[in-house]
Amino acid sequence: MASNIEFNPINENYPVAGQDNNSQGFRDNFSVIKNSFEDAKTEIEDLQDNGARTDQDNEFSYNKIIKPTLVAPAILAYPGKEISAGLAEVSLDLGSYHQFDITTSGTIDLAGWPNVNDGVDKIGRIVVELTLDSGASTSTIEFTSENSGTIKRETSSVWESASTATSAKVELDTPGVARVFEFWSYDNGASVYAKHIGDFE
């Protein structure tokens, strides 16, 4: 943004040495200086409130970052999650990668998708890793999306036949094997695409 701070109106040659100087010149200079300090305060506070910082997290509210060159970026992971009372929420607000150690059957609700209220589609991606605990028996995990969004599954035998239009079910039957899935949506979770990335041991 353009700065409103002014310095040109200040008469740096005032007062003039060796002569009687009218006090109006002092008042004019002080007035410009005071106004510039007020503008500087406003602009600094705006930078403090809205500028990106390197010493804390930044909230960009889905504003565009245009033409960046990224070197060694990291994606936030959310490991060690558990399913309590048969239900867990996986929110994109917490991170893009969520890891679960499964001890029981339950439901994982996908949430925090980017909003599209401004009319611009935004894709949100969530990766979920499920690992059946060594002491657990076969477990069934059901994926749903907030607001009862439609789950569009890839054509794969990994999805249980009991899956519905608004849920995707998978069975875990091999302890210690990490089964990884990717989910993405461009319409605030109304339609969620689901893909089985693979099983890893």
C-alpha cells in the first residue's frame, strides 16, 4: 500500500540562524510531524495486524499468494490420533495428514474444507493413515464428510460393499500395516473424492 507519511512539507531550513523567526514556522513543522506520526502509527498497526510474520502462525483467510517459489515446505501432520466413542473428526484446520492407531471400529468425519462463499472453487486435500493395533482384531472404519457430503470412491475392491452415497467403509484386518487414503473436495465438502493410496508395512 502507498504510505500517507509526509515529509516534503517540513521546512528543514527553519528556523534561520541569526534572525528573528516567526513562531508560525515552528507550528507548521510540528503540525506536519504530528500528522506523519499519526499516519505512521496507523500503518504500523495495520502491518502488525495483517502482515505475514516469521515468528508466529499467519492466518491468510484464503487470500491468494501469487507466484511463490517454495523451498523445502512442510505439510502439517497430526499423528497419534485415536477414535473415542466410535467417532473422530479429521479437520483440515488441524493439518493435511492424520494418522490413526486403530483399536476399534468407528467413524471418521472429514471436516474443515475450504469455503467457497466468495464464488471461487478451492481444493482441500486430506490424507488419512490407518494402522490396526497389534492387539486388535478386524476393525471397520467408516468415512463421512461434514454436512452429509457425498463420498465419491475410486473403483477399487478396498471399499466395503456396505458403503453408501454419503459414506465409505474399509476393513482393517492386518495389524501393523498402514493403510493410507486421500480425500479431496472443491465444493466445501458437498462432494468428496476418495482414493486408496496403498498399504505400507
